[in-house]
Amino acid sequence: MSVLIDTDSLGRRLAAGERTVLLDVRWKLGDPHGHDHYLAGHLPGAVYADLETELAGPPSPAQGRHPLPDVGVLQAAARRWGVRDGETVVAYDHLGGTSAARAWWLLRWAGLADVRLLDGGLSAWTAAGGALESGEVTPPEGDVTLRPGALPTLSADDAAGLATDGVLLDARAGERFRGETEPVDPRAGHIPGALSAPTTGNVDAAGRFLSPDELRARFASLGVDGRRPVGVYCGSGVTAAHEVAALAVAGIDATLYPGSWSQWSSDPERPIATGP
């Protein structure tokens, strides 16, 4: 199943009346006003998905800042969004897919087969002349049944092993990987053996994903050769989902470490590395 959908294809689906659940996942670290941005203007028919309360469980040092939600909570949210079994879901944001990818990954993890990311997000839609509407959308209740585990995950121990026996990619900004700064988590640095692969390198200047060939070349330069397993982490398991999506666009399977650096750095027994 395709990871991405472009604005033209989405526009044709909507014009033809093909049932499509649109999720607006506008969220940004340090900006708690995603719902307000949604109310001001969103794709026609889109429902707001709250990353903090619907796409993540309660934060804790033991589990990280955005642990996986209880599947019952996620299912209730998906039904609120109007999702029914077998339907197509398209998620978007205004940050090149870095928050929408959390919804993409979670719903795939929970067993939905056809979940896409709108390539380029809100800005691509408006640049193509797509209309926006304001206000809340309340669709009819969905009936989807979610079952966790359709995609694999890594524990902290798994991530440590993969850094040695496979390829472990760190999707955070380079300065956080190197330990030069750490704005939110307890300790600065990275998991020993991990490789820096900032999520920003997955997209072009317009926030659209690079081509499959370009992404394959990018990840090949990091040692992703198809022979060793690949894992990805970030600060709290959100932008790492974007990297998993980029790897999927390139035809490469990768496993998410949901606890990510927020969990790892909260455990004083876990070693850290700094520098390039």
C-alpha cells in the first residue's frame, strides 16, 4: 500500500465522492495551539486529531514523552474521527508530515491497511488551489476495530542491540544528536552506535518527500543496505515515524523505538554518547 498521496490524487478522490477520512494533525513542540490553527482553516471535511491526548499515552520518565496510547483510547479516537473498517485515511499537517506521520504509523500499527500521508501537507494543498474551510467538523461515529501489533516496535534493549547488530538511525536535529544542546530531555547526546539522520533530510524545500531513488541514496550513505535490520528513534517517537515513512517510500522496512531519547535519557543506567 502506498505511503503518500499527492494533492491531485486526493482532490480527485474527494471530487468523486470516494470515502476518505481526513485527519488534521497539526502539532509542533512548543506550540500548544494546533486545534486553534485547525479551526482557523483546514481541508474540507478534515477532523482534528490531537497528538498529545489521542495519538500518545500519558508521559512518564519510564515510558517517554509520547508513549504509545492504549489501543482502546486510540480506537475511541478513530471512531470519533469517523473511521470505519476498510476505509482510506489521509493524514496531513503543516510541517512536511513530521507530526502527521505519527497518525500514519499508529494507525498502521493498529491494523489499518490504507493510511496515507498528504505529500507536502497543508501548504501543498493550498499551493495547488485547494480550498479550506473553518470551524469544527463532527462526522458520524465510525465503527473501526483496532488491534495493536501490526507493525513491530523496539524496546530500549532492542535499540541498544540494533545499534551494534543493525542500523539505528537518530532522526533528531544534528546538534541534539551530538549533545551540543538538549531543550527538553534529561541528558544530551545519543544512543551509542546510532547514526545521525535528521528527519529534515527526508523532504525538499517545499516539505515534499524526496523521490524513492533519492531516499534510497540517502539511507544507503548511512549503511542501510537491505542486509541489516533498521531501527529509528527521535526525541519522543513522533518524528521518528516520519523517518519510518521515508524509509518505506524507499522500499525499506524499519522499526520504530517509541520511547526514543526521552525514555532512554531518563534512565541513568543507560549509556550515552556525544559528538559526531
